[in-house]
Amino acid sequence: MTRRPPIALSRKELHRRVWSEPLGTVAREVGLSGSALAKICNRLLVPYPTRGYWVKVAAGQKPPREPLPAAPEKASNDVVFSSVRVSSRRSRTRLDPSARRDQLLKVAEDLIAQQGLHAATMKRIAAIAGISETQSYNYFRSREELFGELARREFARISAAREAELSRTDDHYERITRITRAYLRHIGQRGRLLQILLSSPGVRAMLRAENREKRDTEVQSHASDLMELYGIPRSLALGTTVVLTTLCLRAGKVIADGKISEEAAERLCLTLMLQGSRDLVSRGSTPSRARAAP
């Protein structure tokens, strides 16, 4: 039996071919089945049209072609189709479910940071991780669920940094300074990722209830501290806490958007927050219960 000589195609040429004629036709030309060629295209992140595309073409329409994205990491830009069977076209690794979830999250984080939210499709994330898109849905039911988990991890990092600073001192104003700096510095380092994730309506909707509950708990806790330390009326303590918290969150957003430096935002935010807190204490505290403020 005569062996067919190997056929080498670049990803760009393969992309052009599968959008010029049906996948089955291209597959026969390179000596493969349609399903085998589809698997290769999926692994190399080469999009190809569905059957509906060719129905529209036959009807005289010109449906748009999906552009070719960047190649997955560690993947060659060339593919060789040969009649000689090879042992494996890619390395496979077995990870426990927790490690695989972490891997998928890290791949998605890197893609989003480098190319934006649109680049982090489940197909592409799975291909870079070395598994099929179908397998990736064993760990995350949807792309939004994966994005939501990434956002939760960022919020958890912020909370951990703030809690670590709170444990360093019992002084009220020093605590405000420390947790504000911790928050703004984290946003300066990683805030862009969080802003991109929260630009997705699906992610915002997924996290809205739990974030509101957490924020309300933090506001209530801080207001209770003010009432306990300085005898401030509850309504005044709650209102001021909400205003100052909103100020800090807004400062974080303008840092993440690149509209102001972390250092400038920190100076402005701390000046307003500390002075506002001191004014609150001096005007609203009960003298018999208030402690001397530094």
C-alpha cells in the first residue's frame, strides 16, 4: 500500500482552507476523517464553520468568517498530516480535580490579563490546559461561572490583606490607615483584572447578592466599633461609614482604570477618610464614653 506523503499546513493556511470548503472535504484531502480534523482544529484553536454556514453560502449569502485567534501556548504554528500514526500529538497530564480547577483559573487569568475577556473562551482555556472543552465543563458549568470564581478569589485576597492589617493594631485611626492602604495597593497591583471581570453583566449578577451581604456586614461592624468607642449615634455612624467606604471603593476604581496613580489616590483618600472620621468623632461622640483620639 502506497503511503501518502505528509502534508504540512500552517495554522493560517488551515484556517483559510476550512473556511473555503466544508470540513469533510478538507479532511479527505489530508487523509483524515471530518471528526479527526475537527479535533485538530479545536486543539490548535482554529475555528471552522458549522454546517449552517455552508447552507447559507449555497443560498447565495456571505456569512462572516470567524477570525483566527493567537495560537495556544506551547503549540506549533504548523501541523503535519501524515498517514503514519504517531504515539501522541500532545502531552497529557492527570491532575486531581482541585489542581485542574486551579489550572483552568490560572489559564483564564493570564488570557484575560493579556488579551481581554473575549479571548478567554472555554475552548481556548481548555486547549491551553491540555484537555478538551467538554472536560472543562466538568469543573465549571459555564464561562461565567469560571469568571465568577476568579472574581471571588480576588475579593478573598483583598479581605485577607485587610484582615492581616487589622490584626497589627488596636488603634482606630491606624486601622483605617492600614486597611485603606492594603486595599488600594492590592487594586494597584491586581485591580485591572477585577475590573475586567466585573465588566461582564453575568459575573456582576452572579456576585451581586453575596457582595452586598458582605459589604453590609463590614459596614455594620465598623459602625458598631464607632458606637462602642465613641458613643456615636447609630444612624450617624452608619451613614458616615457608608460614605467613607464608597469613597475608598471609588478611589480603587480610578486606580484600576489608570486615571490616577496609587500614591496620589492613597494620599487623597486617607486625608479625606481620616479627617472625616475625626470630625465625626468630635461632633457626634458622647463625652462620657469617648476615648481620647490621637
